[in-house]
Amino acid sequence: MTMSITKIDYEDKKEYWDYQRLLEYNRELLQKRLNRVDGKIFGPLGRVDADEFFDSIWATVSNDDLEEAPEEWIPSDPKLRFEWEKAPKKIKKKIVKSGKSVSGNVFKEYWQNKENVLY
């Protein structure tokens, strides 16, 4: 059985655990995004595998590129879960536009806005 993060351990090493969980959130988010386009990415030698692409992209990610996890997010890796967290939930990114919360395809919404379309 893998151990989750205890309350005492978290309070003792809060910055460390917060950073590890931030990295894990961004790893999961990148993997999820790449899985959606797996088989649709091609390079000079043909189809690019999503896992290989993940490794090359992840190697270039800096701290400035990291996105904050929503409060309700629970890591897939049980070692990075708090002892009071049960099971991971799907990552659901919310977009805030004009003070309203919107879920959906960011790119589709962006290009549907006439100001963003290049003619």
C-alpha cells in the first residue's frame, strides 16, 4: 500500500508538497491534452507518439508555464494525495470570461469571436 501525505507531514513540508502537487497537476494536464491529439501529430519521420512528445515538451516546461490546480483536483498518483482525499476526479478546467464561468473548447470560442479571425 502506498502512503498518502499525512496532515503532519504536509504541515511540516507545505511548500515542498504544494510544489510536487503543482508539478503533478501539470503533468496530468499535459498528458490529457496530448492524449486528445494522439495519432494526429506528425513530424518529418511520420506520426509522433504522444508519450515521446510528452517527454520532449515536459523537458522545456518552466515554473512560469505551470497552471494552478483547481481546489477540487485530486492527483492520480496516490503518493501525492492527502490522507483525507479519496479518489481522483477528472480535470475540468473552467474559463472565466467577463465575470462568468464558462466551460468548453477555448480555441473554438476564441475563433468564433470575429475580432480574432484573420482575413
